[in-house]
Amino acid sequence: MKRLLPILGCGLLLVGCNVVKDYERPEAFEKIQPLYRDTTSLDQLISAEADTINFGAVPWREVFTEPQLQTLIDQAIANNLDLKKSEITIRQAEEGLRIARLEWLPTVAFAPQGGISSFDFGKASKTYTLPLAVNWDLGSWGSIRGNRRLSETNLLLTKAAHQATQSTIICGVANLYYTLQMLDAQLATTRSTIALWKRNVEVMEAMREGGMTNDAAVTQSKANLVELQASEPKLLGSIREVENSLCLLLGQPSQTIERGAFNPENFPASLKTGVPVQLLAQRPDVRIAELTMTSKFYGINIARSKFYPSLNITGTAGWTNSAGVMVINPAKFFAQAAASLTQPLFAQGKLKANLRVSQMDYEAAQLDFQNTILKAGQEVSNALNSYHVAEQQQAHREQEVQLLTDALEKTQFLFQHTNNTSYLSVLTAQQSLLSAQLSLINDKYAKVQAAINLYQALGGASF
């Protein structure tokens, strides 16, 4: 018996080494490059030798540098209910891993027993036993190690999910914050234009009194003013709704959000897309997909370990005054041990079926991982394209605003110093400039939003 247990233990160890293998990423996935398209060409792809500095690897404080925005993001990280819930999930996974790590340890129980008996009203015999019972269920070595690896992977999965939630919240706060600033800029432009059009209506009425224009022109100018005034409540309502959405991310009741002026010229300070390998390393959803594949891999190991023998060792030791039919006083020490080895022989095909199911789960997880990689590349391509388009559109719009500003100044000069230009031309020039200014604000916001989406697509704000 003394020689049997070491032999059985060594045998299970050797079997376990063959059954349980550590996960390695399949080589086929390393060859999925390049992942996303260059914005300077319709067909060119960004090569793996591109920039080694990944925009997604930049800490969020270096991307969102505005102090008020940083304060809001800190508040969202501290108070957001979804983040708090994911933190609970992480703690649960940590407890699961702790249980898995202790699974190989024996269980020890103290089970005292006592009794009293008498035969034919004779003297009562009192017996007791004070044992410590030990049970060591080793199972197969592969199953214990596989369960531990699976628990470790599940913990990493919960952390990756937490990072994905945090990334979504940080970028969501930034998006809503810049949306508020954009709406503020539109509101300020609209209000200044309303004040200008009020003066225009007064001028038109004075010109009508002087016979320089007619009622139709005055009525048209008043209609333009009313149209502008009608847009103000809509902007105010949009601001209120965005504030309410932002407060939900901050984990607080709806209220006014303090913010600065819309000044997106220096955002982002730098923009590097990085290489595909770096892109994959930063995205939480890619990590989740690979960790899911990893868990399915260890599921195969656990299913395969069921084919091998399992070892169970039990032992009892303690003191008792009962030795069979004899009552001994004082008590004597006793000890006993037993070991059992169980090898599955016939399980109605369940073990093989479970193994095949585990293998199919792993194959499906591989497909999901590959699909996630391709989607990641698509999202980065779309975000790069949106940023490139918004950047070009903003440049053209700035030229348009400058040209329309010059046109308005020249029209006003001609109206004041010549008789060749009517006041209606001045109003038309003002209206064209207003439309271009509002469009420029939208273009600047689109560029900011594209940069934020690109940062998130590259896995930013996930650490």
C-alpha cells in the first residue's frame, strides 16, 4: 500500500501532462493582416510595418485633456452603475478562481460521536469516538488543472468585459460632452443671428416707410426671423436631452452640466493608427473573443480528462473507547486509510459525445474570434474614413465661410456706397453665411466624433 500510492500519483501526473495543454493562439490568426484600409487610397491597405505608435494605446487623459471633461469622466468611472456591476462580476470570478485553486486540497472534518447502551437493565455502557476524517478527491490530474485554467480564463474574461464597459462609458461621456459644446455653439450663433435679423427687420420697415422697399420684402424678412426664432427652442430641447443622457452615464439625477466653449481645433493632439497586432492587443472585444476561445480549449481538456482514472484517498484518525464489542477505558488512538482508483469503462458513449461537443464549441469559438478580428478591422477602416472625410470637409467649409464673410462685407459696402445693390442682397448674403457657419460647427463636431470613435475602435480608454 505504501508503494501503491506514489505509483498511482506519478501515473496520474504523467497522464495529466498529456491531457492538459496550455492554450496557444492558432497560427492561422497571426496571418490575418493587414486589417484596415488606408484613407489616402481607394484600394491601398495599411501594412503591418506602419506606425508603431497606436492611438488606441494612448491613456484617455492624454486624449481628452480638457479639465472639465476629465472631471466628468472620473465621476462616471466612480459612479456608473454598469461599471459597479461589472466590478461585482470580477469579484465573483476571483472567488471562483480561489475555489478552483483550493480544489486539490483535502477536506478535513471533525465528527465526534457518542452513545449509551444498557442490556436487561444492566449497567449502562458509554462509548464515544473523537475522529478527524480526511477525504482527498484527486480526480484525474487533468480535470483539476483544467478547471483551474478555466477559472483563470473566466476571471480574465470578466476583466476584459469590465474594460469594454469602461471604454464605452469614457468615450460616451466624451461624445456627449462635445455634443453639448456643439449645441451651445449652434445656439450662440443662432441667437446672434436672431439679434442681427431683428435689426434687419427694423431697417426693412424704415426703408418701406421711405419708399425704398415694399411690404412683401418686409414680410419675407419677418418670416426669416420667425424661422430662426423657432430653431432656438429646438436647440434648447436638444441640449436638455443630451444633459439628461450624460447624467445617466455619470450615475446622477438629471441636471445642468458645466462645460467649456466648443474649441475642437487641437483635438486630438496626435493621431497614429498603429499596426494590426497592436490594434488587436488593445480592443477588449477581441480579448473577450480570444478568451472565450481559450475557455473552450480548456473545456476540451476537461472533457478528455474524464477518460482517465480518478484517485480518491480517505483517512480517519482519533481517539475512541469503543473497539468492536469491547468498551475500553481510557480511550485508545486509532487510524485507518483507504485509496480507490476509478477507471471509466462504459458510459453509454456520453464521454465521447461530451468530447465531440467540446471540440465543436472550440471550433465555433475560433470562427467567432476570426469574425471579431475582421469586424475590428472594418470598424477601424470606417472610423479612419470618417475622420479623413470630416477633416477634408472642415477644410472646405472653412474656406466657404471665409469667402461668404468677404462676400457679405462687399455686399454691405456696395449697398452703403452705391445704388447697384439692394438690401435683399445683404439679407441673402447674411443667410448664406449663417448656414455655412452652422455647417462648419457640424463639420468640426463630426471630426471630433470621428476621432473619438477611432480611439474607441482602436481599443482606447480600456485601461
